[in-house]
Amino acid sequence: MRNALGLVMAVFRRWGRICRMEIDWVALRAAAIETMRLAYTPVSDFPVGVAGLVDDGRMVVGCNVENASMGMTLCAECGMVSSLHATGGGRLVAISCVDATGAPLMPCGRCRQLLWEHGGPECLVEALPRPLKMSELLPHGFGWEDIDRVTGGGAKTADVPPELARWRGRGTVFVHPDISGGETIWTGYWERSSGEPGTEETKGVLEEGPNFPTTAAAVAWGLVRSPRVVVVDAEGGLSWAGEGEAPEGIPQRWTKEDRA
Ligand code: THU
């Protein structure tokens, strides 16, 4: 696989950074308390604040926001996760959620699912007497892998790694068949180059795709990254699976109906 070593090294570097990250629980709790005071709670009079440490060292916060229709309450964690994405994405490493007394508050069931998706099983949640891992708060949690196991991996649409978020919409994805364990699978890679004149210097692979059982699943992976997706078949033939008109030099359009 192209650039596979580079990709593995990047994963290790990122993991090392996260492991070395100091969690300042006092600062997290202080930010959660400050944000709790900004909550809008005309229905319950139960303000909640939450602060999360992101894997790049950022801190994101949220407070609960209620509504006259009552069932429409936004938990503090929802606001925090929205802020996580609105300020550049990333993964939550640790969170502190507090009630009006400033004491740690356990996230509700729905928010555990939300935190699971944006922090994963290792994300720590402040609790007494010790922080708890998300895997303790949501054992046997449901996630994308449960969907992927059935659908073959095409269901997840938001999986651009946070460090590549700024490349979304740029570059080109090439989807191609490969052999894995004696079976033909589909995979792809995301390249910086748009193939347009004058963009030669921006060549290089951004990300290698996982294995997919179908072309359609690999194309879906590509379209999440870039509107420019090219399918390269086993004979080296090119077809355009991207948005808009096929660029010059790509003779045909790939359609889901044509191929599995
Ligand atoms: N609340 C949160 O903001 N987060 C939680 O995890 C628990 C509950 C809010 C929702 C509602 O505005 C109030 O607390 C009472 O349930």
C-alpha cells in the first residue's frame, strides 16, 4: 500500500501526543462551572455546564438550552460537541460536566452516545472518586462499526480524520480494486493533487482508504472527502464517480447501477 508506513507513523505520533497530554481537571471543572452559569433553563431551573479537552489541546464548552416546547431541550453536551466541530473538529480526550452546585454530573443516556461518538471508549469523564472511561459509562456501546459490519463500511459519512478536515472538498480520490487475503476488495486513496495544470507541487497521498467489499462503498468513502472521485478498474480503465462533468481524459461516468 502506498505510503502505508507514513500513515502508521502518523497514527503513532498522534497516539503518543494524546498519551502525553496532561489533563488539567481543575481547569476543566472551572470552565464547566463558568459555562453552567450561562445555561438557559426556564423549564427545569437545572443548569448544566460541560468542558471538554480536545486531542489538540483545545478546550470546548457547552451549557444546556431549554425551550417552551419542553421536549426540545438541548443538553450541555450537545452544545459542547457542536462547538467541537465548529472550532475545527478533533476527538474529546476528557470532559467535566457539572450541575448547579459545581459537582460532577453524569451525562444522560443520549449524551453518553454522543460522547462515545466524539471521544470513544477511552475518553475520560470526571466522576467521584475518580474519572471514569466512556467504556465504563456506556458498556457495549453501539457505534459505526456495528453498521459497517452489516453494510460493508459505506455507512459512515463523517470519517475524515480531524487533521485532514481542512482538505475536505479538495484533491482527488482514486478508487481501485486490490487483493486482500486472496479476495478482490475495493479500496482507494485521497491525493492532494486536483490534476489541474499548475498544481503539480501539491502531489502526495493524504490518506489511504480501508478495504470495502464493493466499488460503491469505496466511492462513498471518496465522496465524503472530495467531489473529485475517479474509479480505476482492474484493467486500468478510468471512470468518473465525482460530481459534475467528467474532466477531460476520463472517458466514462461510473454509476452505481452499472457495477456492484
Ligand atoms: N442535562 C444536560 O444538559 N446534560 C445531561 O447530561 C443531563 C441533563 C440538562 C437537560 C435539562 O435541561 C436539564 O439538565 C434537566 O434534565
